[in-house]
Amino acid sequence: MTAPPPVPGTGPDGLSASAGPPGPPGPRTGHHTRFDAYVDRYATRTRGMTASEIRALFSVASRPEVVSLAGGMPSLSGLPLDAVAATVRDLVATRGATALQYGSGQGEPGLRQQICDVMAIEGVDGHPDDVVVTVGSQQGLDLVTRIFCDPGDVVVCEAPSYVGALGVFRAYECEVVHVEMDGQGLIPEALRQALARLAEIGRRVKFCYTVPTYHNPAGVTLTAARRAEVLAICADYDVLVIEDNPYGLLGFAGEPPRPLRADEGGRVVYLGSFSKTFAPGLRVGWVLAPHAVREKLVLAQESSTLCPPAFSQAVVSAYLADHDWRGQVKQFCELYRERRDAMLEALTEQLPTGARWTRPDGGFYVWLTLPAGLDAKAMLPRAVTARVAYVPGTAFYADGFGSRCLRLSYCHPTPERIREGVRRLAAVVERERELRETFGAGAGPPHLETGYESPTPDLT
Ligand SMILES: Cc1ncc(COP(=O)(O)O)c(C=O)c1O
């Protein structure tokens, strides 16, 4: 095979090239590029592994002069760090020989019991034997997809969907079918239609992945009535449900919504995490799964990491046992509610007509739809120049849709910074709108000239 000439910026196989190390010494076989000498060695599945739009943004968005409304980092400033430090010191001094040792592939039994107590707050009745501790719920997603999905298998998920889940599905070469949402979450009728269509053409759906509560990125919550409908539809079509619930305890009003898993044990695989209620740096999450699935997950976990980190588990376990962690979660809720309010008020005051957005009852995110004709991805460089960052909506779709939308996070910046960020964003949106009004579609990004515009389901 003749090697194609290297193309600056991309590898010949469509992978984006990186300025990696020069080629290894000795004779070279196959083709290579100036940018990536290993390009002809990668497995086919790496083609789906491209930097997410969030990743590409991080270097710019983390500059102090930029107000980042992009990342989903929890605010840790409220954590009692001195008390946590004392717990960690004590842990190493008194139980270091076990806390720093390898542990069980399923996770420590004591922590698994505590996880069941945490889930019980939301009404989930799980048994510690059915819990597998993971390296964040992100690894839970990875293990679940690994044990269920072969290349080409269909996974159904919301439109839009959590970008990290889409990355996992891509890495395992799944085909993602998006199902529409509105202000009340996933639309049951749309789910039924999608499953019926897939059944008709003989495609087996491996699972339906959903974030029913305080959705990332949409900021909406599936209503109680729809929860029952979604479960019934998945039962009709014999489809597993993967319920991802990292934000359930971070609500701003009343009791947390009842997870799907609380009402259906046999069909729902539930993912939880301490990243948003305690500390993402510890990387402790979990999966609660039907017994047989749990067996496979433990095998997959063992081949992946041998065991989840014993030290992180011990820190989480001690934190849950020795601190008023529920009081801390309440404080987080207050903090995020104040920030949500600051963002919604600023959006109402500043954004031009034609823009609309969701009003989250919990979690970290607002989903914003721009005035007709605007493109959030094309606008991003202008926004970053104006010192505000967000995540363009296309990051949350497997199929390139979502161009008119963007995700705003209010979890990390202070209310003052949020207001300033929205003020900057509003100015950018206004300018884009004026340009478009003055020069028409030609002022927009190239694909708008074709008249094509992504569907923008009304989530508000
Ligand atoms: C919906 C959703 N699932 C999973 C994760 C991953 O979280 P973890 O830190 O537990 O891996 C996130 C993180 O933002 C998320 O928003």
C-alpha cells in the first residue's frame, strides 16, 4: 500500500494528528506521518476517539480572564478541608497498611453498605452484594458498555446526552440513536417510536442510557408520570435501562425525584458517584446492578484496574462515617441554587429575544437555545475572545445536531462571575444576531448557507 502524503492537522485515517514523539529508532514499516509515527498501528476503534469539545476548550477556558461557564467542576470551596485532612492523616496513621494495599475487585464491603445507605435517601433499595465500586461513574459507564456492547450495537439515549457517555459509546463502536426530550425530560412517545422503528428493521437495542434527574447537559428532570411510562416502554421492548444519577441529591426544592431504579430492580442498571456530592478527585463511583450483571462487572473491573483504589474508598468511607456529609450536601444545594438563580436572572435581563433556556431544579446546567440562524460552535471563538466560554451543543449529540444550542454551567463561578459571564455572552449573541440581520445567512457559518438547520427541540 502506498502511503498517502501527510496532511497537516489530520492523520490520513481521519484521526486528528498530534505533535507526538518522533518515530522509534530503527527501520520503519507501513506508513507514518510527520505528526504521528504510530498512526498505522492503532486499533480501528481509536477512530472514534477524538478530543471532546470540552477538552479542547479547557486550556483556553482556564485562563483567569475568561469566565468559564463551560466545565462541570463542582465547587469544593465549601468542603471542610481541615477536617478532611485530619481524617486522611488518621486513616494513614491507624489503618495505612490496609488503606494503601490492593483491595477487592468489587470494592470494600463497608463502603458498599454505606453506598446502599446513600441510595436509600432517594428510595433505592439496594443490597451491598449488588454494588460494584468504580473509578468514578465514568468507569461504571465504561464497564457497562464493555460487557453489553459489540461494535455496531445500538444504544438509545437522550438528545442531547452527557458527552462522556457518548465518548464511551464511540470508543466501543456503538451506534447511538438519540430520542427527543422536552421540558419534562425524555418524551415517552418518541422513545416508543424509536424502539418500534429499530425493532421493525431488526436492530436489537442493547440499552437505553438516561440521566433522568437534573440532566447533563439539558438541565431538565423527567416527571414522575413519565418515569413510569419510560419503564413500561422499555419493558414492552425488553430493553435494559442504564440510569446515570450523579446529581440526584443536588436538588433545589423538596424531595429528590424517585430514581427509576427505585421502582424496577430487574431492568435498571444504576450508576452513582461521590464526585458531585463530595470530591471528584477521589474518583469513587459505583454501579448497582442485577446480580448476574454484577458478576460480569466485577470480572470486567478486575481486568481493567484489578480493584478500585482502596485509599480513595477508605477516605470516602471515613468521610461518610465521621462528617455531617448530609449537612454538607445541603450547603452545596444552597450554593448551587444561588448560582442557578444568578444565571437565570442574568439570562432574563441580558439575552436578546429569540433566545430561550431551561430552568433546572437541581444539578449544574442550563441548556440555551440561540436565536434562529445562530451557530454556537461557530460563535465560540468570538465568545472566547470576549472572555466567556461555554460548551457548544454539538458536543452532546452523536450525529452533529445541536448547533443552535449550548450548555452553560453555573456550578463553579461565583454569582458575580456568572453575571459578568452572561453579560459578555449576551453581547456576543447580540452582535451575531445583528450581523445575521444585516448580511443574512451569508454572515453565518458555511452550512447555514445551505439552508440546513439542526432541529432544536423545545426544552424550555
Ligand atoms: C451525567 C454524568 N455521568 C457521569 C459523570 C462522570 O462522573 P464521575 O466523576 O463520577 O466519573 C458525569 C460528570 O460530569 C456526569 O455529568
